[in-house]
Amino acid sequence: MTKFAASRRPLPTSPFKPRPEALPKHFTVGDRVTHDGYGLGRVIGVEGDGDVAVLVDFGSRQERITHPYTAMFKL
């Protein structure tokens, strides 16, 4: 037997490595955001310090996005 199998480090693209804990997302009024389904927008309302839901104006429509904001990112 060789020692190589025990000392190998996981590949960065390995699906078996543990996922890092994601930081909670906080949005404030006026933030520019992007959403995977709706596109670019601006936060126009925040419910419960941003940990409940946010109201976002995407130009042609306004949407209430609830926590967790997995498909929305701050620009």
C-alpha cells in the first residue's frame, strides 16, 4: 500500500467537498440587484430588517421576494 491515497487533497471542483456556509444576504432600499428570473432591479421596500422579504422594482413589474434570497444578488 502507498500513503498517497490518505494524503490526497480534494479537487476544488469535487461535488463531495463540504459546502461553505453562505453569508446571510441583507438588502436596503436603493440597492441595485439582479435576479435569476426577473433580471436587473432596484430595492424599493424592505420588510422586517431585510430578513423577511424585499420589494423590488424590475422596470416592467414589481415583485416581493421572500427570504432566503437564493436567486437574487446585490450589485
